[in-house]
Amino acid sequence: PLRWMSTAVKHKEEEEVDCISLTASKTYSCDERGKDFTKAEHLKTHQLIHSGVKPYSCDLCGKSFTLAGNLKKHKIIHSGVKAYTCDLCGKSFTQAGSLKTHQLIHSGVKAYTCDLCGKSFTMAGNLKTHQLIHSRYKVYTCDLCGKSFTQAFSLQTHQLIHSGVKAYTCDLCGKSFTWAGSFKRHQLTHSGVKAYNCDLCGKSFTQAGSLKAHQLIHSGVKAYTCDLCGKSFTLAGNLKAHQLIHSGVKAYTCDLCGKSFTQAGSLKTHQLIHSRYKVYTCDLCGKSFNHTGSLKRHQLSHSGVKAYTCDLCGKSFTHAGSLQTHQLIHSGVKAYTCDLCGKSFTHAGSLKRHQLIHSGVKAYSCDQCGKAFARHTYLQHHQVIHSGFKAYSCHICGKTFRWLSSRNIHLRIHTGNDTKLQSGEQLR
């Protein structure tokens, strides 16, 4: 009897193991995306994403969610409570899971690699999201503008642009944002902390992503080429922005001067010119700017550092963009022609500035004397007269000048060179 009982127990255990094995192997697949689940209820919850039904809305920002749990997690963002802090960088999070996910960044381990492009990721979810780029499977389309996305979440994030809701406002400058992430990135500009430095040119950035994007400039790799004009770009986003130029569609127009733009961001940047709100001032010459980026670019002119050199004529430039613009001169291509006088230009911007001469419109006036100018750069050049600053001095006789060009012309008196200065004579 004992032997019989032992055999029965053994058979029962084997049956239980087989049952567990069958249960573990059974999966429930999503017909739309092919995603697998071990439980039927998990599949049902997942399928709600494809239904588009979002009955749970946030009272503060209007964002809607498919599940009540997702709404609860979202509301923590508005509460401002971040009880979970990273010991390595001090970044805080509203949830413990978010902290754990963040800490993987510091580990440096990227175990998930894309077979198509070799890009590696810290988390499996990020790899799956990335692989959708290669599949080009975009089933989520915006009803307002027709833009398509590979993920429902990306579509939801995009649709906030059309809603016009900007619930996140900066206390320092009053700028508002649609997303909390954009707001956080903006606040870093006021902190002044730039922990990511470029080893090649010394430029600093507040975010690691910005540094990586910048370093592509030094690599010289431009994998994105315009089919219409052949111009190449380092980033895909820059190519998309460039292609809008060829489309001819300029839906954003300035109410003050009538200038039109292909992008809303370009219009906002332009409108700062008319606002005369210039809070960024150069300590060396007193020149003021609307944007901190413009001030930084200007300050490089005082540094004397010109890291970008033309291979054809040896002329050096402070910015990579200036070198690219200069190289078009050697190409000899002038694709932009004025309909009124027939004059041709290498760049579309040069043609637009030229056409202002024919229009007679002078929208930029000097606050000091009332003199008006057709271009903003002419006004800036003129305002130096009122500032009284003379930041450029002759190293031979000590005479000072308001503009670098005037100082360089003066140096010819001492050097005896009536054509142009040598590169070594163009001092700061």
C-alpha cells in the first residue's frame, strides 16, 4: 500500500508540473500589435489603448487617460511632491519606480542593442520603442494635422500642441510650456549649471543630449540630404525644418512687419526683435540681445577663437554655420534672383534682405534718435553709436574703435597693406 501511495503521489506531482507548464506557455496576443500577455485580463486592459477611450481626465491640465491608475500617477506631477531622490545626481522623482529606472542611466549598462543600427539602450522598453522607427508602422494619426506616430502615447503628447493648454509656467521669465519635461529643461537655463562640456571646442551644455547633438557637428557626418537642393544636415530634424523652405508654405506671419515664417517657433523668435526686450548684455561692449544664444555667439567674436577654417581660401570662422554659409560663395551657385532688378544671391535670406530695399519698409527704429532701418542688423549697428562703447583698440597706437571692421581698416595704416589684413594681424 505504501508503494501504491508513493506512486500515486508521484503521478499527481507530474500532472501538476504539466499543468503549470501548460499555464505558463499559454499566451494571449493582441491582434493589432502582436503583443503577448500571460493573462486574459492583461490583454483586455492593453486593448483599451487601441480603443481610444479615455474616460479619466485631469482637472488641472485636461490630459485624459484610459485607466484610473494612470490618472492617479499623473496627478502626482501637479502635487510637486518628489520623495525619491537619486544619490548620485540629486534628481528627484514622484515614484520609486521612476527613481529605479533613472538609476540605470548612471550604471552605464546598455544590454539591449538594435540589430538594424547598433544603437544600445538601458531598458528593453526603450529598445522596442526605438525599433518602431525602423518599422515605419505608424497607425496613430492626428485628426487635426495628419501627422502619424508609431505609439498612442506619442500621438497624445502631440495633440497637446493643438489644445493650446500650457499648464507649466516659469516663475523667473513667465514662459509657459505644454509639457512638464519641457518646463524642467527650460529651468536649467536659469540655473546656469552646465555640467556637460565638449572636449573639442569647450562649449558647455545643461543636458547630455544637447552635448551629443553638438558633437555631431565636429564629426562632419551629414547623413540627411535634401532631395531638392542637395544640402546635407547632421540631424534629421534640421533636414525637416529645411524642407519647409522649399514647400513655400509660411503660415505664421508677423503682425508688425508682415514677415512670414514656416514655423511658429521662428515667428516667436522674430517677434522678440520688435519687443525691444533685450535682457542679455555683453560685458565687453555693452551690446544687448533678445536671446541668451545670440549673446553667446556674439561673445565669441571677442574671444578671437575661430575653430572652423575654409579649405579653399583659409578663412576662419567662429561658428560652423558661418563656415557653411561662406563655402557657398566658392560654389558659385546663386539660385535666388530678385524679380525687380535681376540681382542674384547665394542664400534665400540674402534675397529677402535685398528685397526690403525695393519695398521701402523700415520697421526698425532707434529709440534714441528715431532713425529707421530696413533691417534689424542695421539698427543694431547704428545703436553702437549711442552706446559710446569702443571695444576694439589698435595694438600699435592705442586708438579705439566701435566696430571691428573700422579697427582692421585702421591697422592698414601701420602695416602698409592696402588690400586686406593678414590673418595674424586681425587681432582682438
